[in-house]
Amino acid sequence: MILPDSIKEQLLAEVQFSASRSGGPGGQNVNKVNTKIELRFPVQESEVFDKDQKQLILLKLKNRINNQGELLVTSSVERSQWKNKEKATQKFFELIEKALTKPRKRKKTQPTAASRLKRIENKKKVAQKKQLRKPPET
């Protein structure tokens, strides 16, 4: 399910951002500047999604949801807080879209004639190999 821009704006209004110091590359910048962004989205309090959609999000993203029922997304890849905020929001929208998409139903297909023949030939080879393992009858 692709989220329209109007819903994305409503979701951004419900999201809370917090910044902290991040590890990784950046030299002295890492020690001074809060560049790591943590995005928190309270799933149960959301007014954008209905009850079924909330349950689906809670089920599919349970590993990213904390005890308070908040979906956590962090980003500390970039050296600037602004870029990390963009990355976190992008990742957040991707997770929500992926959680709300319903998997396609599998269509049953018949095996091709060639694959059936190949399977039977393979079975015959295996049977013959096992037959040759037996001791000769006297």
C-alpha cells in the first residue's frame, strides 16, 4: 500500500523526534554534536489508521515496538542531524507501507511436461542405483 502525501503529513504530525550523540565516523564532530535521530510513533494513539491497520502494524513490526507501544526508528548514518532525520522518516514510511501491504495470493501452477519427464528419469536412475547395491541372488 503506497501512502498518499496527505496521510504522510498527518503521520509526521503524530511522530516525535529526539536527537542524541551517535557513534561511528565523524571525528570530533561525533563527540560534540547530537546527530543520531530517534523517531517515535505511538501506534495505538494514532488517528490516521483504523483498528485493523493498527493491529497489522503491531503484528508485523513487533520487533521494532517498545513496551510503551511506540514504533522506534533510528538513523545515525549521516553526519548531519537534518539528513538523519530525513533518512529516519523515509525508513519509517517504508516500514509502514510494507506492513500494510497484503501479500499476493499464490497461483497454483501445473508442472511442465519436461519437468515431469525429468523427475521420472531421475527416479529411475535412483531406483537403478539402489538395485545395483543389492547383492546378486543365487
